[in-house]
Amino acid sequence: MKIGIITFHHIDNYGATLQAYGLWSFLKNQGYDVEIIDYRPLKAIKFYTKDLFPLTKKLSFNVKAFTNIARSWKMRRFLLSNMRLSKKKAYLKKDLHDFRINYDVVICGSDQIWCLDSFRGFDSSFFLDFVSNETTRKISYAASFGNTTTLNNHRDKICKFINQFQTILVRDSNSQEIIADECNRKAIKVLDPTFLVNYDTIKNPPKIKDKYLLIYNREKLNAEEEYLIKLLAKTRNLIIVSVGKYNGIADLNIEGASPQEWIGLYSTASHIITNTYHGTIFSIIFQKSFNVLIPDYKSHKIIDLLSDLGLENRVFSDNLQPQLVNEQIFYIDYDSVSKILNSKIMESKKYLLEAIMQEQKASKF
């Protein structure tokens, strides 16, 4: 059986890269002939390469461009070394017609591929409009609408595409509710594919002698957040390490880490502060003490995940006072978390495998 995956795989983002790896790797380990459809919309390429030019429009020198280039190159090398991409590339929607009958199953994979409010806008390719209904089974796995809450004028088109899916698996309650309320279809909530695989063979732990607090943030930290992070580090006598982004409060900034190095930093951190979804996931995967700073537009998916695992108290609230920073904030009962998480991992694998082979019993894993 040949399976194609369409997702956000080509961007300079650790979470996007690793969710693609997670889904591809899990299915490959199950013995499937699986590849990622190398769809790279020109709009996305332009957006993600805008910070790779050494000279700005005003002809000033952009020093950070070299770090961005190095990180992007490492992401690309990881992609090509650890996953199989389709031989053909697609830069325009019409190019995807060449993939119409290539597969027995096509999966629109994880990430916010159904978000209508991003710079990408509505792209029907991620609803598998290019796939033949006669030859190919259509399913989604951990697909998300992100911060989109209503389909608005795209409703009729999207629901038409959704109704051609054999199975709909989403990664958050918001996406589940949209499918139910606007398309009258049942969607099952599953875990992000990064939970489906083990990272021991690819992680590259850092050579940092001191114990450290790791920061991974996409949005800039405000003054209160920086103060609390410094206080947390001081409480545990930790140095502060920032990965993927420069932070002035960090003792060590590792901006150009590869995915293997990024995972390695998570695996040996003593405490983690993040304001990202996948930063939260990998804190849980490696059973680290952590706290989350949640931007409003990411609250759906992060709160949803933490609530499912009984970890709502890991969120830094706006009114957290310095005097509340104590040893208790570092403690997480991972025995209880693991019982819930392991059950959800098994369920997610089961749903995915049954969706691929609908009439057969899911294989053992």
C-alpha cells in the first residue's frame, strides 16, 4: 500500500519539521510505502525565505540572516536525511494534479493546515481536492484549524471536501467542533504525531556542563516574563539557555540549532519555559518540569492539550506573583500524566491505522 502525506514540511520551524517526521516515521515503521508530497506553495516559500537575505531593502547589513540560513540549511538536511519526499515537486496547486492517482491513501497531516486566518489563506489542496475519489482513500491525521473559529464564506467548499473524507482525525477540540457544527461530520481528536515516535536515535544532547533552564519562544518575552524566568533560574541555580531565538536574558543563545540539537537540548534541560505548542509537547515527551506562556491566538491548542493531560497548572497566569515561585512549581507527577498519555497514544495509533485499513483490524504496535 502506498501512502502520501501532505503537510507543512518545508518551513523553518522545529515543530512543523518534527510533526512531519513523526507521522512519516510512524507509518514507515509500520511497513507502509510512505512519502511526503513535496508541495511548497510559492506564497509560503516567499514568506519563509524573507529573513534569509544578508541585505535589507535599505541596503543595510542583516547579521541574523546568516544564522537563519544556517538553521534553514540544517532543517532541510534533516528533512532529506530522515524522510522520503516525492520525486516531483509542486509549487502551484495545478502541479498537484500529477499526484491525483499516485497513492492508495492520502493523509493531510498535522499542523494548522486548515487555518484560514494565516498568511496562506484558504488552500483547498490541504483538503485533498486534487486526489481522485475513485482510486484513493482520503483521511486526515491531527489536522487543525488553528485559531480559525468559523468557515465563513468558505463553508460550502470546505464541507464538500470534508464529506469526501473516509475518516477525519483532528488534534484539538476547536477543530472537532468546527467539523461537527459546520459540516455535520464526526471528527475524532487524536494526539499530534510527534507523540507517536521515539527520539533516542536522532537526539543530539548538548555539551553544556552546567544545569540549565531552556527557553524556546516564538513570540518576544515581555519584561514580567523575563523577570519570572530569571527568578526561576535563580531558585534552582540554573543557567539560562535559549534555542532558536536570541534572548537577552540568556547566558547562552543557540539560534541555529538543528532539529537533532533542538531535541537534545530538551532531553537534558532541568526546566523549560516555552510559548509554543510543540515546545510544550517535547517538554512532556521528555518528562521535564516546565511552564507555558500562552499567546492569546495559541490558547486553543495548548490549553486543550494540557487539560487533556491534567497539566493546566503549568500555565503562567498574568497575575503570577514572584513569591509564588518555589520548589512546588518544578514538580510534575509524571506517573499520573503517563497513564493518561500512554492511553491516548495507543488510541491515536489505533485510529490512524484503522483509518488506513478501514475494513481490517489495526496492526499491533
